[in-house]
Amino acid sequence: MEVELPQRWVDTLFASSEAPGHRIELAVRPYHLRITPLPGAVRLEGDQLAVTVAEKTVKSIGADLQATGRADAALIRDTATAVIQHALKHDLSFRISGLRNSLCPMSLSQLAFMNAMLFTHQSLIFGIGPTGTGKTHLAIAAGLSLVAEAHFKRLIITRPHARADGEVLTPELRAETRDDAQLTPIEDELHALVGREETQRLVAQGLVEIMPLGRMRGRTFNESFIVVDEAQHMSVRNMRMVVTRLGRGSRMVVTGDPAQSELPSGETSGLTHLLGMIAETNLALIHHFENQEIIRNDLVARIETLYSQQDGMDIRPAA
């Protein structure tokens, strides 16, 4: 696609790779976009969604240039953000089965992750990134929808027990029984998506099961959508156990942040280990979220960035 612009604006916005207009390419990640300056125009190439958003952004920036003559990086960032947020709110929400309300992605990264879970045929998908980017919420929403549409027979959700400082490892915690209070956030997500009564109905009918990690051992899950949450807290042994539970006609979504492992000092996270092994293979789809995509609160994103800059410190942020 080509968008016509006066040549002086093309020179101002896109004349070099360092020109401010190329910030639009960054704004539409994880979708791919390439902007090429032409005489009196720019060429937009890449993923269709990115091209559509970029076209609207370029035209909006052009209108601002005509009115004010201003075209700095801040204007371009703000314009691109406004175009993207409008599209997410009005054009890109998911009206899908199984949820009481439509699901509105809050970033293009969320949109890409949701599309991958709903429409891919990949059996193993990873959502990797900092707390607060919506990984768990989206994974459970996708599972509920696909079960409601009978693509899978049931939704299974699990997460490891992360040992708190000074916590005694009792036989119950070692077995990770249903009484583990750390499973409560999963129930919270289900209540937010479908309500408390519908959650109870789905559980009673066996369509949804919140499963402590220890109860997965020795089992095979066929025709199931499996969400493995907070996987950074798993040992290599447990990670191996979990991913090998994947049966025929099933899909597993693994979420976590390798930077926040609660394992004893010196022990390798099973999530980090597995990601390293499959990095150069086609065994899984891996979706990465960044700090700037945290949606809980703007302050959370800024704090997470500060923590990530503290190399070598023994910091264990809350989930």
C-alpha cells in the first residue's frame, strides 16, 4: 500500500532509518511493518493489520503537520497509540462463545496472543513476559471459548505451588492438593470471565477443572485445552512431567515470566530450560510480552522496568 504525502513531509518523517516516522514500525509490534519512503509517498508493507493501522496513523500525522507543522517523536507516538487504542476498542474485540461479555484486547500483543490460541493448530503455545500483561486472563478466556464451541472437551488449568520465604514443605504442599490457596487467582479469573455461578456449573459438569500440579502425574489428557500458569516456578523435572501429559487432540498454553522464579537459589527454572531446548525448533509457538505492555496500571510497568534493570539482585516480585 502507498500513502501520498507532500515530499517535504516524507523527508521529515521517513528520510532515514532514524527519522521519527519509523517509530510507527515499533508501535505496531508484534505485527510486522516496513515503511519505505518514495517520491511524494510512503510504501507500507507487512501484516495486514499493521499496514491498516499505519495507514491511519500516517494520514493522522499528515493532518497534524498541515495544521501545526509539528512532527516530533512524541506526536508520532501519541498518534499511533490513539489509532491503535481506537481500533482495539471498536474494531478488534473478540465476540466469542462461552464468555458473558466480548473480550477487548488492550494491546496489539494481546491481540496476537489471543489469535494464536484461538486460530492456530499448534499444540504447544507459550505466553512469556512480565506480570500484568494479561497472559493468564487471555489463556483462560481462549480455553473457555474453545470448550464452549466443542473444539475441546474440557479446560484444565494448573499452576505450581511457589514456596514463600520460610514456608515449610509439608506432605500436602509436596502433593500440591486442591486446598492450595495459590489456586485462588485462577478462580478469580474464571469469575471475572463467566461469573461465579457459571464457573460452578462448568466445574460440576467437568468442562472446567482447576487441577493442582501434583495431580497431573501419570495421566494423559486427550481432547483438552490445558493452561499451565506461572510456569517459571516449576523445576525442570516438573516441567518435563507437565508438557508430556499432552494427549491426542489437545492444546497446551504455558504462561510465565522466567525473571520471577521462586525456586531455591541456584535451581534452574523448568520454563527457562524448556524454552532454551526448543528455541531453534518448530515444536511450539512462543509469544513474548514486554514491560511496556503491562496493563494493570501504568505505574506497574514503570516499576517492573526498574526491577529488570537491577542485575544480580535477589528480588522476587509478587505475581
